Amino acid sequence: MARNNTKQKGKGSKGQNKKNSIEFFKKNKTKKGVVETKTGLQYIAKVEGSGAIPDLNSTIEIHQRISLIDGSLIADTYKNDETEEFSMNEAIEGLKEGICLMNEGSKYKFFVPPELAWGKRGAGDKIGPFATLVFDIKLIKVL
């Protein structure tokens, strides 16, 4: 059987993902407009809304595009113009922190370090251990 030598995007190995995440955050925080919180979450405020601000007990409606730092797409609600609703207490730690910074109508890009996402265990077959996630989120409504 022939060996497949094409580079695969996506899940990645634990050691490589951890190394890539560290390098990514070090570089990313020097880019114009990137803000880093005490926890290590990084974000760019693309559009500032003026509506309600969610808290950890809120249910929200959002559009989101989720990818890995290598560009691998995990999910995209913009594509089919179908928003998603969920309770903030169901979100990963990085999104709980980040979305609570947003007003309705805001659009932010979040760079979520592994320790604020799925950490060393990863999630499913698309998110490997120690993977950094990129979320492009528009907060439609606090329900």
C-alpha cells in the first residue's frame, strides 16, 4: 500500500499543537488591535454593538465561524445563515469570558488558548489535544 505523504490539516498531535499554540499566541498579541486578557484569551473587536450585554446565566443567539489556527474549519453558521442559540453555562471557558465582553450587535474574533477550550483531551475528531481555536462571533441577541 502506498503511503499518504500529504500534510493533513486538523487534529494534530499533542506536542505539536501545544508548541504551535504557544508560538501563535506570542506572535498574535503583537498584531494591531489584538487585546489579551489576564487568562490569555485574545480578541479583536471588529464591530461594537450597543445592545444588551450577556452574563453567565444568559441564553444567546449568535453567528459563529470556528476554526483551528491552521485554517481548518470546524463549524460555520454564517454559511447557511442559520444562527445558533445556547446557554452561556454550556460554553467553553474562553467563550464565557469573551462573549460577556460583547453587546448585542457586536462582532468579535476570539483566539482561545487550549486551557480555555478543550485542553489536553481535545474534542471529537476535529479538535486535537492542546488545540487553539479561533471564533468569529456576531452576538445577535441576548434572549
